[in-house]
Amino acid sequence: MKVFHIIPQPAFMSLQPGEFQFTAETALVAGAGTEEVTALAHLQLAQAGLDLPLGEEGAQGKVIFELVPDLNLPNSEGYSLKITPEEIRIRAQETAGLFYGLQTLRQMLLISPQDFRLPCVDIEDYPRFRWRGAMLDVCRHFMPKSFVMKFIDLLALHKLNTFHWHLTDDQGWRIEIKRYPRLTEVGSKRKETLIGRPSWTDPNEDRFDGIPHGGFYTQEEIREVVEYARQRFVNIVPEIEMPGHSTAAIAAYPELGNTGRQIEVATRWGIFEDIFNVEESTFRFLQNVLDEVMELFPSPFIHIGGDEVPKQQWRESPRVQQRMRELGIDSEEELQSYFTRRMDAFLFARGRRMIGWDEILEGGLAPGAAVMSWRGEAGGIAAAQAGHEVVMAPNTYTYLDYYQGPPEREPLAIGGFVPLEKVYSYEPIPAELPAEKAHFILGAQAQLWTEYMPTPEHVEYMAFPRLCALSEVVWSRPDQKDFEGFKERLRSHVARLERLGVNYHPLDE
Ligand code: TNX
């Protein structure tokens, strides 16, 4: 039955006889401690076409939210949803579970027929992984706050709980830092943007659009987004890139770089030579930035980037070489490791955890660091072997900036090929990893790098339906995996996306 084409697939679901009819009297009932999620239910069900009054238990026809501490579900995000002819009851051990029960109900109602009847059903559901996420790059192309919020709501609709917000990069610094206003005054704007792909043979052949591009989020706007995400049980992991991908910051404050030259915010894509130096003043700068970031984001994890750091400037800088000798550091790889360790210690002392891209493994991993494995699965395997927590984000399965269909039929993308079935087939626990290390894999996430996604509509086109497949990878039981069944449910599910005004890549017939 179409209404039960839920994505991600619930752990257990059994159809029961009878049906529940919504009427003008059907009330939403908040059990003790569930007031906030019930208020959100009112909002989200209204969006699905049902304006339910908040009422009392005992009224005729009701949707009840109830916290039951001893429900015995395998984890705190699980829920039970029972529809009987008399009532709809959502129960969970914690509020997060009630929220996911609500998302299941919301999905049913988003495609239920106009008469608002739902067949009776028993659902017991809980996630497989605790890190279920998506990363959005707002640097290569700035995305308005309203879209960021819509995207977070769509994550939540798919029971994803982590939004990794890539806020700084060579082409733009997108977060207001009060202590360093030039980061956004200068660093949030570039004078133009590359058209098409960079030339492989001669950068002088690159063509540019001549149109200034910019944008950033004020701290007030960020607070608003964080609060919106909190209500939807989405943790926002902010990313501040260091020591590479930092052209925009160095353009704002050249003293952070190695050459002393005034450089410009990058206008093309790729890997840039300008990286942070290792002066004490630069560490202080970064720590002051992170202090403001931690004020804004309650996330237990703070992402410090760490990827794609060309070491040429460090090799050529007499100052850096002198610092290396003073510190007894022999290689530039080790110097990046020293850099990362200091950030790890800094964040740890403030009660947070550091996470970085898998390059932070090179030259020795900081003790408390978690690793985001993007260059395939190898980094994740090595980190988990060494007893570090890992988030799987392999480009081979989770890069939604890669093509999803034959390139000649798709809008220009960065390259690669990760069709829907490939995403769906992903197994976050690598086969090579010994079973006793599997618990180090926190989960997985999808990546949306936006070099070739200039607009929110284009981001949606790349994200959907592949993000639906990813949600099933991280939420559903692996023994339930069935691509044909998934595709059938997806055919119903896209009607929900349409209802919510989401652009998506057409499904193959
Ligand atoms: C590599 S993935 C990058 C990004 C690019 C992406 C394009 C990673 C940690 N670094 O800077 O946008 O490839 O696919």
C-alpha cells in the first residue's frame, strides 16, 4: 500500500485490519514532556493538509505522543507507531524517537488520499547507525539561509540526524566571526567564477563569468538555523578548514599565509597552494575563530577539514623550516599532524571532539580525533583499526556531486559516476574490518560539493533521490536491503518530494 512506502524502510511493520479516519474532532494529545514535539507535529501535519487541534486524552479520535522510558527498543532514537481504528499512538523512550515516529506519520499523510483515512498498522522502528548525515558546501556557491533550513527539514524527513555545514573554503568564507570582520568583508566575496571545468593544459585558457559572487551567514542567522535544526533532531557539525583550503581567509588576513603576498579569494576550482603558516599568532587566530564557532554550535564534534594540503609553501618558507627545527619535526606531513594535534587538544579541553578528513591520518593521528573517510574506505579502515571513531564518506559511494546518469544526458558535474543503485548498495562497515572494531564506525554521510551546483534547485537535483538511498543505508536493517523494493517505494515517495516543492532527478523507468 502506497502510504506505507516509507523511506527509510522501518525495521518492523505489520498491517492490521481496519482503518483510522481523521475527522474535524481528531486531536493531537501531548503526553508528559512531549509538548515541543507535539507542537511541531501540529505544524508538520498542517503542511500535509491536516490542521489538528491540540487536545486532551479521552477526546474522540486522537494522535497521541507518549514517552515510555522502558519501551525496550534497541536505541534512544527508536519509536513505536500504532494505528488502530480508535487512535494513532506514537511511543518512544526519548523525544528523538517521537520525532521519528512523527516523520513516518508525516510521510504517510503527505501522500494519503484526500479522505484522510489510514489503514491500521503496527510499526517498530529504530536506526542502525548514530551518525546519519549529509554535508553541504556553501563556499563554492553560497546557499541562502532559507534553503539551508529547507535542506535540514528534508534531512529530518528522511530520519537523518547530522548536517555537516562546510562553511569555509578557498572560494569563500561564509560565517561571521565578530573578532575578525575581514573574514566576511573580504573573504566572503569573489570577483567572478570559472565557467565550465578548469583547463587541464593551460590555466590561462580558463574562462570566467565576470559576475561577483558572495554571501555569508550572520551569527544571528546561524543561531536561527541551529535552533531550527535542534527542533528537528539534527545536529549541525560546522567545518572550518585548516591548514589548507584557506585562500579566502588568507586573502582577508595575509599574515596568516606563508608568502606575505596579498592574494585574492579563489575564482576557480581545485587545490590551492596558499595554506596557513604555523606561527603562534595563527594558532591563536584559529582558536579564537573556533571559540566563536563553539559559542554558536552545540555539536559535540567540530570539523577542522584537513584535506588536500599541498606542502610546497611550507617546504619553501624559511620561517616554517625554522619552526620545524625548533619543534624537532622532520617532515611537512608531520607538521600537519602537529597542527592537527594542537587543534585536537584545544577542542578537547573545551569538551568537544575534533573530526577531520582522512588526510589527518598522515604523519600520525591526534589522540582524540575522529576521521571522516572520503578517499574511498582505506582511511576509515586504518582509523578504526587504530581505535578511532570514523564517519564513512567515501567518494566512491557517497559523493552526490558525481554524475548520477550518463554524462551526455546530465548537467555538467565534477566527474565520477555514483548512480542511485551504487549509493543504495553501500555498506558502511567495511568487510575488511574485524568485527570487534565495527563499533568504531559511527555511520555515514553524503557529500554535496557545489562547484557545479550554482543554485538550491540544482543541489536538490543532485541530492534527490540519491539521499533517499543513503537514508536507507544508515537507518534500515541490512538484511532488508532490496533495491527493487526500494525503487517501488521511491515511486510513491517522489510525490512527497513534489508536495514539499523539492526538485529531483527523474526516476528511471
Ligand atoms: C575533494 S572531499 C574535496 C573537495 C572537492 C571535492 C569535489 C574533500 C575532503 N575535498 O574540496 O569539492 O573533492 O568532489
